[in-house]
Amino acid sequence: MTYDEYLDGKPVVITAALTGGIQGKEAHPDLPETPAEIGSAAAAAEEAGAAVVHLHARRDNGERAFSTERFQAVTDAVRDATDDVIVQHSTGGTAAPDALRAEPLRTDPAPEMASLDMGPMNRGRRLTSENTRDTIDGLHTEMRERGIKPELEVFNNGHLNEAFRILDDLDEPPYLNFIFGPGTLAPPSPANLQRMVDQLPEHAEFNVIGFGPHQLPLTTQSLILGGHVRVGLEDNSYLRKGELATNEALVARAARIAEELGRPVATPTEARDVLGVESRR
Amino acid sequence: MACPHLDYRESDGDREFDTARAFCTVTDEFVQPVHADICNERYGLDPESDCEIFREDAGLDWDE
């Protein structure tokens, strides 16, 4: 994606990250946790303009779950509640063993897309998501075997090296996701986003996540740079200072800004074409 | 095994939940889902070595 393609009005793919696994209803009373709640949130996000939903699974009490069985319940609920939205499963999992990380890839049908972390990320004093090269290659191999489009999660500039390492093994177009926030994530600034985009090969597509207050400005910048955007309660609880958001409202705002900037919002069918995703609907 | 400070509650007096959630009796607050994995000693995690709240309550320094 390039600025020229922005000027040409290439559609923008909006991804809704509906639930995550870090915080839950203790932090936001309307954060969807159960399969039924996530299905309803996915339907509302699709209606508001999301072409992709990024999914995590949880136990009944909101705690993290990685089993194929729990992901199956979530993905079934989402597929039942939505028309055509692209289903993307997370393979992320702070501290979770590699064997569990692959479980979300084994639902029936397999997800059309899945996240693939490109390197380590620390959380708090002792928690870390290691994402060794072995982990990356193991998950990537299984994604290729199952026809799942990987979204390469670039937590900081150094992870571009790992993304470039596997670039030749990816189906076109490579799809990278730049993540800005605290700790070991990329320091959030417009200049930093510009620098990361400048290092991409022209045929790559990119997406932007900004945590908390960085979600609105950095995703807006991505629209102008020809990139795609991810919004949702996994990354940001607030619509504006002091006002709790909903997934639907965050997607609707991203779609409204895109339209104002002359970027048509991609339907799920258009998004499959832009990102090279095989339909399983 | 689980952290001795872990409890599962449906209410903290202000909020009600359908399913009992992880609650820390040191901070008197519900626990983030990702932190509940430490409380429950999942994936090789352990409150005594990995939980800031547990260690501060026990008076443990990080170099101990």
C-alpha cells in the first residue's frame, strides 16, 4: 500500500478486535467474553463497517482459553451471527506454551486468517510472550498447511527483521500489522509509523494498531498512508477521554473518518481481494 | 494449587457477575484475566516468583 493508492481510493480494511485476553469485564462492563456476546459484537461491528473480526477465546469466567474447543464455540457463534465477515483467530498467548498456541488454527472450518507474532513482548514485570523463531516457524507452517492467511504482528521495529526473513514464504500480498503502545511495543508516534511504512516493500499491505489514546490518531494516519486499521475494545476501552466505547462505535468512527478522507470501506469480499484471503463462508 | 490470596466472587459489593471471577484479597479487586493465570499457577507461572502483589505483600525484594 502506498500514498498513491490512498489518492486512488483503494478500499480500507477495518478489523475489529472484539475481546482480547488481557482485560475483561472487570475493566469494561460491556466487553464481550462469552461466545454469544462475541457473536453479537461481531454482527454489530460488521454492520458498522468491519470486514475482519479478530477473535480470542475465554473461559466462562472471562479468563483466557486457547483450546480448539473454546475457539470453535466462539467462531461458530460469530459465523452464525454475521453475514460474510472474515474470521481471524489469535495465536498470541503471553506465557502460554507453543502447543496451546496452535490450537486456534484447528477449528472446522479453519479461520480464514490468523495472527502470527514476530517476536517477544513483555507485559508487567515478569510476564512475556517469547515468540521464538521456532514458535514463529511452527505456527506459520501450520497456517500454510491449512490455507490460513497470516497477519504478521510487528510489535516493534526490530520485528520487521523477522517479517522480512519469511517474506518469500508468504502468499501475496504480505500483510503486516504495526502495533504501537507501551513497554516493548513500538513507541507511538507519527514519525515512527512513517519510518516503519518506509521500510516495507511496495507490494506489502499493512495495518495499524494503536493502544489506548493512540488508536485514533495512528489509525487515521494509516488511512492517509494507504494502510488498513484495527480498532476495538481489545486495544482501547474509550471512545474519548472519560467515555467508555463499544466495539461498534469504534468501528463506526473509523469508517466515518475513512469515508471523509476518501477511502471507501472494504466489504468482506473486497477485503479478501485486497489481502489475498481464501473465503470459507 | 493456587495463590492463597485468590478468591472467586460474583460480586465486589459494587458490581455483580453471572459467573464468579478471580478476585485478589490483597488488593480487594477483581483480577485481570491474564493475571489470573499467575494466580492459578498455569503455564509454569507462580505467584511467589511472578506476582508483584504477592511479593510486595510478603515483603520480598525482586533480587531474593
